[in-house]
Amino acid sequence: MPAMVSAAQPVQRSFNPYTENGGTILAIAGADFSVIAGDTRQSEGYSIQTRYAPKVFRLTDKAVLAVNGFAADGNMFVKKVRQRLEWYRHAHAKDMPIRAIARLIQTMLYARRFFPFYVYNILGGIEEDGTGAVYSFDLLIYFKNQTPAPGTAFPKHLPLSTVLPLVIDSFTSATERHIEVGDGLEIYIVLSKGSTALQSLQTIRGIQELTATNDGERVFVIRRELKKD
């Protein structure tokens, strides 16, 4: 007769509050514009949970945030950031500058360092001097990606007409290599006031403007289909 397992024998149990929901995001800063893009597939392992889960969110007319990782944490984090920006707008009667938004996001992530938001963030938009900017984050610090090394100059910026096909080709290639990427593509374009890049958008099919006025920064979105298998 097999020996009985002692009831006092310890049994290890575990719980993981996080999961990875796939997808990818990117951002490119130009001389007077920024492009922020993300696919729309949300998956877990080999299962597709939904084919439309946006990863890119407009915060202000000058700032767009892309989040990727654990979808539940990402949605909650965007909600909290928007709430803080709304408080600032009511208190100061203006939108928070993108550099201040970057610092705010870094502070919010650091405050949760012991039970962190399991998300990867890219913030793109327009600085107060009208130049394009992209910030990326980890739990402790944020990085302004196009800041030159000490003693060096800025690299030459690509024009918007070159950047957009590059972004689309990047996601098209990713869908061929990764099952977590696909279904749809959303490309947000933030232009500074009087940007010369506006001419590059006039011939693009299906482009939609999200801003209500033409006398300041302008935000556009382009949606494209990606592979669904």
C-alpha cells in the first residue's frame, strides 16, 4: 500500500499578478514633428484576446503617449496620467509642457517601484521651442532619445515623407516575425505650429485630424490594416 503523504508536508503556491500582452510601439522625433505608432493586437501566449486594443493615446495637443506590456496596467496608467493633466489644466488654465509630462510620468513610475506598473512607455510630441521630442522610460529615470552626446551636434533629422513609410515598413516586417504583432496600426503625428511637414500629409489617404484649431500644434492619426493571422 503506498505511503500516505503527510498533511504537514509544505506545498508551495505562487501567484503572478502580471502578464505580457504582446504588441510593439515606436516613436521618431523630427525637426518640427513627432511620430508615435503602435499596433492594436492584444494577446497572451498563442491566444488573441482582441484585435483592437489601442496602445497610443493623445494626452494634449503637444504630447502623445504609447504604452505596451501588461494591458490592464497600461490602461490604468494612462487613466492616471490623464487625470493628473486635467488637474494641472484646471489649476493653470493651460496644458502641461511635454518636458513636465515626462517628469510627471517618471515620478509616477518611481512611486510604484515596489509594485511597479508593468508597462513600457514612450512619450512623443513637441517641445515649447517647437522641436520634436521623444522620451522613453524605465522605473528610475527617463531618457530624451535625441539628446546629443557632450561635444557633438544633433544628427540630421529625417523628413516626415521618409519617416512615415519607414514606420509602416517596420510594423509590416514585425508582423512577419512575431505572432504578438498585427491586426491594425495606428500612427499619431504631432506637428509644431507652422510646421513645413504639413504638406507631406495632404496626399495620405484616410488621415484624420484630432485637433479642433489650425493656429497651434496639430495632431493627426493614420490607421492601417496589418496581417490578421
